[in-house]
Amino acid sequence: MLYGQKDSANLSKSDVLLTAFVSGALAGIICDVTLFPLDTLKTRLQSQHGFFKSGGFRQLYKGVGPVVLGSAPSAAIFFITYEGIKQYSQPYVPEQYHSIIHMVAASSSEVTACLVRVPVEVIKQRKQALLSDVHRLRLRTLYRGYGSTVLRDLPFGVIQMPLWEYFKLYWMQHVHRECTPLEGAACGSASVAISAAITTPLDVAKTRIMLSSTSAEKEEVKISTMLKEVYKDNGVKGLFAGFFPRVIGFTIGGFIFFGVYEQAKEFCISYFS
């Protein structure tokens, strides 16, 4: 039994979803704002305009405004979808196949959350790279990185969430009790670090697409085109640009995110029970 399942089983499905909404929103905004400077450095290291031309070590909180507005609903949507699919599916599926449910739930959650996440990321990253857009960004431009973000976040989520669930289950079996929020945070941190390391090239391509000129042709901002261009110019090293701030930031962020999520979830469960 995973952490929180024993108590959450006594809640109505609407209370479970409300718990996921509150916990996810709180975790998202605390994590994103706390680690924003590392995210800015990662964006600038991946920028096709060059690290120092994109701002270097200056104005590390540039673009934090869109994040404050968008991180809470994005994370909330993710966990409502994730927990909702788990709640409605797991009772009908044998326990040995629950990892498949976790993968399907994670994939669906990423696709849904990206509806909010992508325009926020476009605005945020263009501000982080100190790009001055004279005209208001069109809707097509705001969602230009949607495909590349989904292609990055789908494998990220499919790796991260089942690993998180597995690490918690493994630890629970080892200590013969349910995970505490701190232990759940450590499991989340490990799963996020692994996912971030593996998906770095996709993140590089996504960043470059979002930082491309607003007049760029559709063919120029395809993820395959970006990956080929990066590899041609900088080889494997270019594909893993920003690797260390990304992995370090995600490792710390995973600990904060899942720690806040588990603690908030525990509080909500005790409140609704």
C-alpha cells in the first residue's frame, strides 16, 4: 500500500480530487519560485543566442511573474488528472499492473497540464533570455513549443511517476510501514533526478524552439530540426547543455515539490476524514 492510500480510501472521490488540487498547486508554486534562478541559468546555457548574450548571471529572477501565475494551476491540473485516473482505474486492475496505470496517468496528466504550462514557459523563457518582443505574442507563438514540451514531458512523466511510486513501495516494504512525507520527498527527488538526466536533449530542443524568432517558419521550429542543428553545431555536448543546473535544480526541486505535496496531502486527508 502506498503512502496515504489507507487514509484516502475513506474519502469521497471529490475530496480526493480536491486534495490533489490543493496539494499540487501549493507544491508547484513553492518549488518553481524557490528554484527559479537555477532554471534561468539552465535556459541561458541552452539558448542559441549564447549564455552571456542571454543575460549570464544577471537578473536571475527575470520572468518570475508568469511562473507565479501559472505554476499553481499547472501543477494542480497535473495531480487532479493523475490522482483521478488512479482512483477510477486501480480498483479494476490487478495490483501487479498498477505501474501501467501510473504510466498512463502520468502521460495523460502531462498532456493536460501542458495546456497551461506551455504558454507560461514561452513567456518565462523569453524573459529569462532577455528577449524583447516588440509586439504581443500571438496565440500560435505561445503554443509553438507545445509539441516539443509534450515530447519532453511525456517520457519525463512516464519515467518519474512510476519510479516515485516504486521507490515509495520499495521503501515501505523495507521499513514495514507507510512512507512519511520526508521519505516520499526523497523518493520523488531520486525519480526526478533520473528523469531530468535522461530527457535533457529534449529540453534543449524545447528551449531553443521557445526562444526562436517569432517570424521563424514552422519547419525551423520542429524538434527534429532543432536536435540536428544542436548536434551539428556542438555535438553531444550541445545536446546536454545545462545538464548540471537542470539535474541539480530538479533534484532539489523534486524533494521540495514532493515533500510539500505529501505534507499538504496528509493535512488535507486528516481535514476531510
